Amino acid sequence: MKKTVIAPGQGTIESDELDEPQISLAIATHREDCIHVECNGLVYPEGDVREQTRELFGLVEKMLDDLDGTPNDLVKLRWYVETGVYSPSTRGTVQEVQSEFVDRPHYPAGCVVETPAIPVSGAVLELDATATIPDDGWTVETIAGEKE
């Protein structure tokens, strides 16, 4: 099996023994019928929630494009939002921007986790994204859930 390491050693680290972080921005594992992509700890430390969200989706879109994928290949999004920034309006803004990148009915699963702080100055959001890029495209079926 092949593994593609995307942007290794990103960020900064304070260590007497290491000169770069020992992590990457993302990992792609090439499987028999698809490419599985994990993007973790993505931040963009400038602008408001809308701008940070748009930049993060743009970054994910670029990484997926490099692997012949699109944001429609996203299967899970986990957003970390700083306490004091999170609100139902914040979640709405994130989903509005998401709709600019992900077509219906390719809705990824997702959640928002409120956190005391994002460890990058200026960032109020952090994103973990998982994608599966199929070799032969998607057949999408939706099952309507019950609304409260």
C-alpha cells in the first residue's frame, strides 16, 4: 500500500532535540479502489469566522485536487471552535461556506466541538477533515432522518 505524506514538518516547535514538527498537514493512503485522506489540525489565523472557514475549505480543496479529488469527496468534518466564538450563528456561517464547496447531496458527516483555545494566535477555528476519493466516482443515496 502507498502512503502520501502531505506537507510534512509544518508549523513550529519548541524543542532542544527537534528542528521541525514530527507531523504532517495530511496523509493519503492509497487503497485498492480509493484514496483515503486525513487532514488534521488545519488552521488559518487571519480574519473572521467566515474568512477562516473559506480559507480552510480552500486548503482542503487544494489538497484533494492534488490527489484528483474534490470537496464532494469529504466524508467527515470536525470543527473546533474557541469558547466565546461558538454560537448557533457561527455554526450557520460554517455551513454557509461549506455549501460553496460541497455540492448537494454530498453532505459530509460533521460536528462542532467547543474548545477553550485554538493553539495558534489569531485562529478561532481548527479543522479535521476526512475524505475518500473513489476510483470510479460516487453513487449517492440519502436517507431522510426525522426532524425534531
